[in-house]
Amino acid sequence: MKRLVVATIAMAVLAGGHLLAAGFAINEQGARSMAQAMAFVARADDPSAVFYNPAGITQLEGTRFYFGATAIAQQSTWNDASGALAIDSDDRWEIPPHMYMTYQLNDDWYFGFGFFVPYGLSKKWADDFPGKYSSRNVRLQAFYINPNIAYKINDVVSVAVGLDIAYSTAKLERDLYLAQIIPGVPDGYFSADVSGTGFGANAALLARINEQVSFGFNYRSQIKVDFDGDLTNTIPTTGNPTYDAILTGLFPNQEVETAITMPDVIQTGFAFKPSSAYSTEIDFQWTNWSVYDELPFIFSQPTQALVSREIPKLWKDGYTLRWGNEYQYSESLDLRAGAYYDWNPVPDETLDPMLPDSNRFSFQLGFGWHNEKITLDVAYMYIYFMKRDIHNEPLYGIIPSSGSYESSAHLFGLSLGYRF
């Protein structure tokens, strides 16, 4: 009688994302690059290079600051198997920030510092969504601090290394189907708040082969974050002391622990500049999502309904192909456009409502205004997700177990830069 309760509680924590990049990655870390589908690793010639390719900061003289945010409006729809019922998610606007600083130490050595949110989770469903017993409201944020040192070997090749310090928070809220335990009892509410830290590293290379062609490579290591925090269960009173004692005994407030590994990422790209006014770039990205094979969830006071276990996730590696373009329209105005295709890592067996992921196509537009000191970059992105039919494994107890998901997202990026 309690198996469904056990399964849906345990599988729910930390399993989804913002629905921007495949999995729960957020690659939109600067409005200039965002307007070009984040195809930027082979040019990397503004301070957001700290994220995309820190070897590129050797192109930046003096001291520079670049900061901004991306406003994200997303929505998912669950359609039942008959097509007669459709329920939309009730997602909040999310605004992950970014901030960079670069400093030229001398002719050969450069320092870069970044603060950004490369992984995130946000998905909220309505009260009448049948999957509310898997997830009603979930949010995860991973804040990275990333100092880098870059060395200009010669006029062609530059390299960089850096340290990643990650602090992550997560919140999961979901309904508890208590009527499966005691018929007629209304739903309870499960709310877990956890946080944790982890450390990693990054390395990069930029080769400016000639005035027209450049190559970029960027690697960012995986980071395991160990989470701990508090679980609060809100259990309705039944008016029957025996029933109340059973329910509070099955769902006590307590401490919880889990862990998740932010994956390794490799980005490579070639840029071509056929004229002084136009540049184009093609990038390929590999994300090691297969590290997300299972999710441990440990209760400090396990019960028959709250069982410590490892939840199968079985994710595959993710791949992204990007194309970005920039055209200098005038001395102070640049026009930008791009597109990418993203292969999602979530297998059919473990598809759940916190991340109703699918392959997706995206296009971007934007512009940049600048003078000798100030830069203003603006970007718009639309993401179309392919329809995803639900064929998850019944053994895992994921709700809903049939129907389909459809999703889309609109993103608006704004970044400001200043050069000393």
C-alpha cells in the first residue's frame, strides 16, 4: 500500500532543470554570446570568455567588467493519452545573473574572475496535475565562483586554467497521497530544503591561426555536490488520534542528505572571419550527463514510507551543435543571430515531470552597442521542444506514466560592460 508513496518521494529530489540546455544546464552566460547560440568558444573576445573559453581573455587589454542577467519565461504542457486533457505548468520567471572581471597583469599573463549560474532547476505544476505526487514545485540553483589565470604563449596560442567553487541550493515540494494509507484522508505536503558545496577545475586553449580563422577548446570538470538540509512534512489532522499517530509516525520532520554530480563539459569550435565586418562560428558541445546514473536520498529517520535508497536516473551523454554570427553594421552597432540543436540526455525509462526534457531547436537574435568605454548587449532566444511521449518504467513509480509533454521557452538577455 505504501510502495507508491515511497517511490514518488524518493525519485523526486533534484531531478530536473530550467529546460534551457539539455538536462539542467544553463549556457546563456552573456547576452553577446547568447544572441549567437553560445557559439563563442573560438572567438571568446569579451569578458564572458571566463565562462566560454578563459584563454580568450588574453585578447582583452586593461581591466574590464561585464555583468547582466537572463530573464527566462518557460512553460510545459502535459497531455493525457486520449488528448482530451491538457494541463499547463505554472512556472515563475527566473533571472540567473552573470558577472565577469578581467585584468591584464602584463603582456603575457591575464587574470579573469567569473560568477555565474551554469546549472538550475525550476518547474511548478498546478493543483490538478496528476504528477503532483512526483513533483508540485521544484527549484535548484548552482552558483559558481571561477577565478582563472591565462597565459599568452605567442601571438597564436593562449592557454588558461581555473578553479570552480560551486554552492548549490535546492527545494522540492510535492503532495503526499495519504489516502493510499488511510482512505479518505486529504493530501499532505512534502517540502525539502537542501544545500551543499563542491569544487572543480577548468582548462582552455585558444589558437588564432590567422586573421580569418581561430580554434577554441574549453573543458570544465565535473563537480560532486553533497547536499544536506531539512525535510518538513505537513500532515492533516483526521480527528482520529490513532490515524494521526500513524501518519505522523510515517512522515516525521527530519534531516535529509543527497548528492548530485554536475557533469564534465567539453566545448570546441572554429570561427571564420571572411571580412572585417562579419564573423561566423560553429561549435560542438559534449556534456557528460551519464554521471547522473542514480540519485541517493538518505533520511535521518527512515520509516516504512520514507526509505533511504538510490534512485535510478540512467541519463545518457548530451550533445549540442551551435552556429553563431556577428555583423558590424556600423562603428558602434553590431547585429547578431544564431541557432542550435540540442540532443537531450533523459531516457524514456526515467522521464519525470520535474524535467519533461526532449530534443530541442533554438534560434536567437540580438544586437550590441558600444563605444570606447561602454558596451550594451541585448539578446532574445526562443526554444522549441519536440513533443515527448511518456514511456517510463512502471517499476520506478513515476507519475504520470502515460501521455506526452510539450514545452517552450522565451529568454531575454541583457549585459553591460565597462573598460578601464
